[in-house]
Amino acid sequence: MEVKQLTETLYVSGQIRPEQLPQLGEHGFSQLICLRPDDEQPGQPDFQQIAEAAQSEQINCVHIPVTMDHITEQQVRAMSQALATEKMTLAYCGSGMRACLLWALCAVAAGQPVEEVINTARQAGFDLTQALANLS
């Protein structure tokens, strides 16, 4: 699992597995945000499996199922609310891209300049230039 840092308290990654939760707790994560709908891919652990493993590690778990082709204002608000806790957070999806994009939409909605958001994402290995082109 490759974890990429976006902010002081937000990291993103691809899919995690229940057996990785102890390691995530050891690294200081106290919140997970799952952006994958259950059964998105065969063999992926569903949210309930992750949430149960997270609970045993005292890690808060939030589920905001998102698809790349349809991100709603409600999902952006839910992500903003989860990030407002300022806990060490790992947001995950299939590759980390959705997590980065949802963070970017939250950041822009909060008034962060689009170019700054694009640069932060680029430093973490994500190109959001096209995705955010209509927001600048």
C-alpha cells in the first residue's frame, strides 16, 4: 500500500485490507475515510470488514461511497465534515485518485486557490489539471 501525503493531517492511498489496520494505527492514523462503494471490484474488502478492523484499533471510520463519474455536493460536504476533525486521516479508494479529487473539491470550496490545490495534488503524484479546469 502506497500512502501519499496531501496535507499535515490527510493522506491518501489505494485499497487497504483489514489486516493492515494495526500498522495504520501504529503510524498514527486515527480516522479512515473509505470512498469505495462496496463490491466495486471483486475481492475488495467491504466497508463493514474495514470498519470492524478499525474499531479494534480505535480508529474512526467514515464511508462516503463515490464514483469518479458522479461526485455530488453532498459527498463533498461529507468529506469536508470528516476532514474538519483534524485527525490524522487516511482516505482511500481504488488508487487514491478519487480521494485526492474529493479533497481538492473540498479545498476549493473552502476558498483555497485552484492552482494551489492542483500543485499540492501534483506533488503527491496526482494530476487534477483537467478535473479542476472548470473551477479556475
